[in-house]
Amino acid sequence: MELLQGVKRSSEEQQIIEVFGGLPVVELTTNMWKLAGQTGSALRRKGITLPLSDLAIAAIAVEHGFSVFTRDKHFDQIPNVKRYQPR
């Protein structure tokens, strides 16, 4: 979702679908939605408003112990999110 919404050309879209199509899909559970909402609310009380999509991705990552591969600075503001660090 995050990558496809930023596509400028159809060739980019096809490339993203091919590259990421082989990755496993993780569904958002009710608990993950709750975590995303609670995290967003806690951040908003500190004056930080983040997109729901970033909060949902972060909730999935936290719940499953995944690292997030991103250049988006929003993820630096979300507690407990590990960023992927290439070796």
C-alpha cells in the first residue's frame, strides 16, 4: 500500500508488485489496530500526528518483531519500532 501509492509510472508499479509479491502477507488483527490507535493517540498528545498507514505498519512490525525497511522519518517517532539496518 505505502509503496504503490507513491508510484508515478505504471512500470514502477509493476516492478514493485513483482519484487514484493514474493513476500509473505501479514494481516492486521484487531489487537494490531488497537495498538496503532493507542500509539497514534499517545503521540498526538505529545504534538506528533502521523499517518494511519505508518501507525498500522509499525503495529505489525512491533507485534511480529519485524524490522521496518524505510527512509520515512515518521518511524523514528514511533516507540519500539526497529529499523532495518543493512549489514
